[in-house]
Amino acid sequence: MEWSWQRIPAEYLVTGVKLAQGGKIGARKGFLHVKKGRVESIGAGTPTVEGVPALAADGLVLAPGFVDTHVHFREPGQEEKETVASGSRAAAAGGFTTVVTMPNTDPPIDNAGMVRYVIDRGVESGLCRVLPTGAISVGRKGETLAELGAMAEAGAVAFTDDGSPVASGKLMSNALKYARLLGVPIMTHAEDLTIVGDGCMHAGYWSTRLGLPGMARASEDAATFRDIELARAGGAHLHVAHVSTRGSVAIIRRAKAEGVRVTAEATPHHFSLEHSRCRDYSPLFKMNPPLREPEDVAAVADGLADGTIDCIATDHAPHTATEKELQFDQAPFGVIGLETAFAVGVTYLVEGGKLDLGRLIQCFTERPAAVLGLPLGRLEEGGEADFVLLATDREWVVTPASLRSRSRNSAFLGETLKGQVVATFLRGRLTWHQEEPSLG
């Protein structure tokens, strides 16, 4: 029976694949049998089911759909940068079937109605699950605790003022205690603004040479330590966003060893790029936290390798071309990352000898799902058929035309990366494809 990317049947087989399961890549060819959006069966071999069409995907890796714990889709209020629909397209192109959005929109996501708004926009798009976080404080102003209970009931999966730190230790302590009762984590943007000041890149050799105000490691390290100690005292779950310093990695590693309930994420740009990329004053390399020194980059990669850092998150932060054409110190912080994340992981971590492919895929699947307690990131019989097909040896060049985000502010433009997402399926339904399949 024939089928194509444009007409996916309700029941089908994907055959000839290398299955990524439990941190391992299958040595033998395997298959996935999908029926009505769920996994009918999965395993080694090449079965034939009478009357069921098969997609011969020989040589490709089949993995669970990716989960991103940290994206900015900018809706409502900044739709010129990204919308839930355009962000979902970028997510699907990057292999993501679930994304967690940040609340720093305009107005902020600080009440139950706004949480439901984001969820509804995601359902309308239909390209990936869009799970919102709610703001810790009303208006993200860091003054009054937001309605955490109502937002959790509406569907918020975590709370954060991301984009800004919570300066008040008392407010953060209260948020952690309340979130513990609700069974959801607090995500911290670890930054001490009294240390950062007007910094716009990492404080070090290159900031001095370029004459730009620097952002010291101590800002992140001090804030990470404070919030971990507050989580320890309250017995709460703290998730540390976008870890970028060797000091923070060491603090998190020690806290985990001492039994503190802390998890952490790292971005592709923080385990691959360092602060010398700013030498030409290109705002494409301006992000917060900033690109740091080679020792920090290595520490973040090591943290992913030994489990100190639980998962990879993109911190996908779209901006318009006009904004990113401003002078370095005036341009906004942030880069996009959904469509390049997997390839950056293969290129810098797998090819660099830091992680094997199975472990890398775990950092995109079951490990981020576990951080948020989501029943996702695995392929099991009876479960929803969220999966990706990956060409792990394929090289490609990142160009503006290759990106599906509404914005093009990627730190990897012009770079040749290894590893490409060929197709993405959400509940068995195709949401992205790179090329036509071989029909069997």
C-alpha cells in the first residue's frame, strides 16, 4: 500500500531504523508500529502486518520526540518576533514534540487566564504540545507572589520569572514552599543584578579588549547558591535554567550529592561556544547568560556527561533583524535554537567525545520529561506515538532560508553542523519532514 508524507494513514509501520531507547542505540534494525496515534508495538526486526503500509527508513535513528523545558514564543505582545504557531513550526523542524514556554510576554503569563490562552494557541497550531510556565510574581515585578495555585490548576507546569531573577529571597522562599505543595518546580533565572550592573557580555579578556562592560561569573554562582539553599530549607524542587559557569556546575553537583532536590538544564550555545565569538561585536552572540570562557564551556559539557546537568534546553529567544542589527551593547539578549539544537549536540558533544549518541538523545527526551514529571520522552506500547527520525551522520549548513522560526537570530548561521532531523511525528501524525521517504 502506498502512502506519502502528505497522507499519513491511521496505521503504519516504520522499519529499518536504529531504535534509541534508554540511552542506547540499537545494534539491530528495528521497527515501530503506530495505530491511531499510539504505539502498537516496537522492537527489533522487520515485521510484516497484513494490509499495513510501511515506511522504509533504513539507516535512520528513531527516537522519542524531543522535549524542551525552555522556549520563548513571545505571544502575546511581541508577535513580530515569534508566535505560538511559528514557534511550533520551528520546534517540529527541530524534532521537538513538547515545549515549555516562558512567561515573559506582554502582558506576562501571571494568571490562569493567560495560561489557558497559551495552551489554546498551542492546540490550534497542532504541531507540538505547548506547555506554559507561569510567572512567580505578579507582572514579573518581583514584588508580590502570583496566583500559583490557579495557574497550576489551569495547566502551568512550572513557575519562573525567567528573563529576570527574583531578587527578593523572601519571595523566592515563599514561592518554593508554595510550589512544593502544588507538586511543580520553581525554575530560577540565576543572576544577581547588583553584580551584573550594565554588563552585556562575559567579564574577561574579550570584554576588556572590546571595551564592553562585563557580566561576572559571580552573578550566576551567587544566585544559584542562594536559591539552592532556599530549596534545601523548604524541601522544594528547584530547576536551574541555562547553566553557564563552572562554579554553578560545581554548586549543583555538590547539592545533588547532599540530597537537595535540584535539577538543571544547559543550552546548546553554552556547551559549544565561548566568549571570543563576540570579538566582531556581532549581537548574534549576545545572550544572557553570556558566552563564557573555554573552561566554563568544558564544565557545562562535563556536567551533562555526568548527570549534574539533567537536560539540554534551547532557551529559544527570537528577536527581529532590526533589533539584532543594533550596536552590541544596545541589542537585546537572546538567540534562537530549536532547529539547530540536536545538530549542535552531535557536532560538539558526540563528535567532541563528551557524550555518546544515546546519552545525547536522553538529554532531549526522557531526562527533560523527568524534570517536569511529564509522561513523555519514551516510546512504550500503548503510549502516544511522539517520535523523530534522525540522520545522525548528515551534514548541513545553517542558513536563514533553512530556519522556520519567524526570527533568524541564530548563533550558528553559516556553520556546518552534523546531524539532521528528517521527520517529526506528534501522536503518530507528521508535523515536519525534510525529504520524501522510500515507500515499502
